[in-house]
Amino acid sequence: MSRAFVFPGQGSQAVGMGRELAEAFPEARHVFQEVDEALSQNLSRLMFDGPEDELTLTENAQPALMAVSLAVVRVLEGQGGLDLSQAAAFVAGHSLGEYSALAAAGTFTLADTARLLKLRGQSMQKAVPVGMGAMAALLGAEYEQAREIAAAAAEGEVCEAANDNGAGQVVVSGHKGAVERAMKIAAERGIKRAVMLPVSAPFHCALMQPAADAMAEALGKVAMQAPKVPLVANVIAATATDPAAIRDLLVRQVTGTVRWRESVLFMKQQGVSALVELGAGKVLAGLAKRIDKELTGTAIGTPADIEAFLKA
């Protein structure tokens, strides 16, 4: 059985995340401590105890989700002798999860990944004044359909398909008025449901260009190794292994579409039959089977999950 390890994106955070791991495993505690030190911030206390509104802030949620994912990876390596390069054919992550995937595969150090994600969160938040942008999920829409709706809604503003999550769930992003028009057009075109997302900025569209510029500068200064396992990159839905190419893809990813459905189908075409989601929540594991019925999805985020996986 060929498997891929996948890493969750924003929205999977919850107060209490990582606490059980820290209580059960020294490897997890080390990860959280290292992230706290890299950021000069008690992020782990915020993860374990909240408050929720502070944890949900993009600049906190992004490194926090990465920390939980990497804690799971380190525990699997330490307790189960897992060798990522042997255990997985590919790594992939949803938006910020791409950084978690690269940290797991040895492209970035843990400390550098934490600092990059803190900056990514801050610069994405700063790129657009609060209330000016929005994101909405078009449920029951196919990717091409959503792109057409976004184009029709733009009317001189920005409105783009931001995430193609699969299973008829495409997210559009852009100026608030344009996104509201897209929801209206979606209803007129018989799309089942359009839901405004509770996000603080319009991610993965052209409005994020200032954040892309900030990441280009930051990534230019960070040491990068080739990943031990090929990365399936969000913006091309294909593999990347060269550090310079990966750097470019991470910059493009800030304004580009997260082509998750295509990424999963690409991995399946390469022989992957199981997606294993490492970290908080179960979003990507849940999407696996909905994207392709032959795929299995497993989520590993708790000590019990780790035990079950290592037994199997």
C-alpha cells in the first residue's frame, strides 16, 4: 500500500489542541517548547488553554497548526521508529499545511517554519484592511463553474476561486462586495449552497500580493534542503523537489489557488491508496474518500490515534 502524508490548513485549530500529545510524549513537548522559543511567545499555552479568539488569529493559528502536525511526526519517529522517506511516497499540505509538510520532510528547520508561518499570518492579515475582503464556500459547485461565477461577480474588483477542496466544495475569495455577488450568482445558477466563511482576510487571491512579496523576501533568507519525500505543491498539483522551485511555489501559493482536489487525484494516479493526515482535526482525511472512493483517509492527532497507527 502506497501512502501519502498530508497536513491540515487553517480552520482545523481548536482550544486544547496538542495538550494530550504534550502530556503523553516528550517528543511533542520538545516541539512545542522549540516553537515557543523560536517565536518568543507562549504559543503552546494559547493552544492548550485559549482564549479561542486569540488562537484563531491567523498569525497564531498558522504556527500552532504546524506545531501540532510536527509534534505528531516527531512522536511517530521517536516512539515508532518511523522513517518518513520510507513510510510515504509524497507529502502535501493544505495552504499553511504545505509548510508543515516541508518541515516534516526536512526542507526547513522547525524554528524557521514557525517564524515563516508567524510572518505569513501577519502579512496576510495586513495585506487587506479588515472588512474589505471575504471568502465564501460554494457547496455543490465544480471548480470550473466556480471560476466562471467568480469572473462574472468581479465587476472590476477581485473575485477568484481560492480553494478547490474537492467533493463539490470550492471557495471563492476577494473583495467583500464581489464575493457577495458571487454568492448571489451561485444561487441563480442552481448551486446548492453558498456560505460566507468566518475568516479575517481574503486568502489565496490577488489581494494577497503584499503578503506574497513579504514571503518572497523572508524565504530568500532561509536555508532550504531538498525534501526527503517529494512535495505535491498546492499551486501546480504536481511534485516539486528542488528548493529554488519550492521557494517560488510557496510565494505563488499566497495569491494562487489551493488545488487540493487535483493534488489528491495526482497522488492517486501515482499509486497512492491511503492519505494519512497528521495534526489537528480530520478535514483532509474526510475529503479523501469524497474526492476518490478508492482512497482511504486516516487522521492522526491524538495519543490514541498514534497508538492505533503504530500497531497497524
